[in-house]
Amino acid sequence: MFGKRGNEGSGKAGGTIAPPPPVAAPSSSSAPAVFVEPQREQTRQQVAPPPMQTPQRKRPARTDEYYDTKAQVFSALIDTIDLSQLAKLDGESAREEIRDIVNDIITIKNFAMSISEQEELLDDICNDVLGYGPLEPLLARDDIADIMVNGSGKTFIEVGGKTLESEVRFRDNAQLLSICQRIVSQVGRRVDESSPICDARLPDGSRVNVIAPPLAIDGPALTIRKFKKDKLTLDQLVRFGAITPEGATLLQIIGRVRCNIVISGGTGSGKTTLLNCLTNYIDRDERVITCEDTAELQLQQPHVVRLETRPPNIEGEGEITMRDLVKNCLRMRPERIIVGEVRGPEVFDLLQAMNTGHDGSMGTIHSNSPRECLSRIESMIAMGGYSLPAKTVREIISNSVDVIVQAARLRDGSRRITQITEVIGMEGDVIITQDLMRYEIEGEDAAGKIIGRHKSTGIGKPNFWDRARYYNEEKRLAAALDEMEEKSKD
């Protein structure tokens, strides 16, 4: 159907024709040729091992003979297929068309291959032409949280909170860099020697970071923080043990009554996931504006405006910072402002918004405790060059932030909400806080899993009680706090 030349076998052995970009993103990169390490079909069905299980023995690397065969088939495919017609098909139809042509090429060239080897080669070439090469099987698995590629020879994945080495390999660093360029080009960004650091995202919202040579000595380093296809909810977090049902009700109420929330936690602790969960309880008639470095939040409300920062171009111009976005969104009549990650002077503008009629605004901050979170906010304000007295800065913080939710990733890989803390005001020069709930570790089992429980601190009437009463949530709030305290006594 799509043949543009009559001779399928006209490609030369060992050809180095660069594969076209995925059909979903026709723009091509000028990177070197891409040849992809195949992945067996059973990898897609691999069940995540228990956290302490030793990973299975890796299969041997592909031989030069395999790559030579693939090069011949690939070259013949490029000579045969009409890419302009292929781009008009949907993904499944394009994949089937490529498989039919590759089968014909294998038959004409009379390659000696078993059925399983032929299937592996077919999947390999289809992934190379239409997707992200050897990353495709890993991206298809919903049990993987992170993909970490350390040069062409080592790929690690995080499954069940534990890091395991994957069998995925790239032929060389040129192939890996080409796939990195393919990914970032889809969001209008670039990565090469002149611009070796890049943040991007995949179409499903997964976060991507690339750092290329000469900064990465052993070859390009690619890190993908994957998003699950089925978005997590607070009910699912309860089933996973990250929070108790009463704690989840408390978080629902906090989000519903428009408390200003800061989610604090370390890397990989689940801050963005928790932020996504809390946004589910925003009323559907509210106008929400999100500001992010790479758009990850996936709000379900109908009235959402998503903003994303922009890095400088090759001349060093055109940069749009997070602070620029936060300042601008104040002119867009938001009812809530959500900042994906606060890491600089934009925190001052967010606090000002929280304190001037934009109740219910949210953001995340890297810190290891609620008290450290407040200190980091103070430090980030100083980074903006504001010469305000320390007491004035703390008063701004205490008047703006209502609740700090602390998330943590424990040493066994599990994620827990360890504290729900409210900011209640100032006493002298010190910001006063009180915990509504804490997670206490009690030990670990024989398999190394952490044993602990969420406990109430006995606070029966939190500082946002009047706000809850305004939204007719005081009875539900009182019931959740009472039940949490009763369970803590058991």
C-alpha cells in the first residue's frame, strides 16, 4: 500500500539511515541513526517483584549479527515505505502496516530466523519508527514509577519503591541521544552540546529530564518520572496505607474549605501525586490557574488554565520564569492558584496571592518537615532580594499558609503522609504550628517493611474550624477528628 519503490531489498547492509520521528510528532531531529535494543514481549507482562526480591538474571546482550540483520531490514524498510502516507494513519494501523512490510522483507531476503526472533525484530523496528525505541516496553508498564538511563549500557527502573536494573540497553550513546532529542522536540525544546540540560514531558504528562555530554561524562542521562494511567485518589492512598480514612476525610475538608496548602516532602515522596488528589475536591465552578516548570498536574475541573515556564533560547533570550507566570496569573482573575513546585522567589508572589483573596491556593516545596518547610519559604523570599525584617517575613508566612501536609518516602520504599500541620500564628518572632495528625514508626517486619500507625494529637478544634463551619463542614470535621482520636487510644 505504501511502497514507494519496487525493490524491497535495495537497502545496503549496515546502512545508517536515521529513523523518522513518531507519527504523533512529525518533527524530526538531526540526531545520529537510531538502532534499538529489542525487548521481549514477556517484559510487558512482567509482574513487579516484592520489594526485597532479588532481580532476575539478565539476558545476554544482542550480538553484532543481530544488529547487522536489523540494519539491512531497516534500510530496506525505509527504501520501501512512503512515510508521508504512513503519517496519516493512527498508531495501530501504522504498526500493522510496518509489520506486514518487514515480514515481506524478511521473506525476500531469506533471513534464517525463528518465529520468536522475528517477532522480537518486528517489535523492535516498530518501536524505533513509531515510538521511543527500547523505552517503549518500560513506558507501557504501569507498575514502574521511574526510568533512569545512565548512558547506553545501564537502565534502572523503580518498582514497588525499590530500584532494579532493567535488561533494556541502547546500541550506543548516539542512539540514546537521538531518542532524547526526539522526546524533547515534541514540546519545542532541544538538547545537544550547546544546550545539554533540558526538562520536558511525555504526552501522558510524565516528567522527563535529560543531561547530555559534555556535562554527562558517561553518555546522556535520561530520567523519566512516569505517571500512572489510572490517576491515584485519596481513597486509593487509604488502601495503600499512606493515610487513614479519617486522615483522608480531614484532607478532603481542608481542600474543600479553601485552606491555603503547602505540600512538603523530599524527592520521590509523592508531593505531586498528593497535590493532584487534593485538587479533586475543588468545586467545579472555580477558576483555577496552574503554574509549572513542566505541566504535570491533571485537574479534572472544567475551568482550568495551565501555564508553563519557558527556558531561554540559544541566544539566551525569551526566558519566562515561574515568577513571571505567578505575577501574570494574578491579572487573570483566578480563584485558586496552584504552583507545581515552589523553588525560588516566586514564593513571595504566591504568599501575596494567598493573603489577598485567592484562598485555597496550593503549592509543593522540597523539605523534610513542616518546620523546615517554613524556614525554606523564608530563605526563598530572601533569594528574591527583599530586604524585609525577619519578623515581617514570618508574619506574611503565618498569615498566608494555613496547612502544611508532609509526605515522606520511607526506607522500605513505601510512601506515607507523615504529618498534617496547621499554622496558627505568631508568638513573638516565632511561627507557631500544631500537628493534627502524625505518623509514628513502631518497627519493621521480617521482610523489612516499616510498621507504623497514624495517630491523632488530640486537637479537637483546629484553627480553621470557623472556615469549615462557613462551608457547612464542621460536623464532618468533628467526626473525623473524634474517630481519629478514638483509634489512637487503641
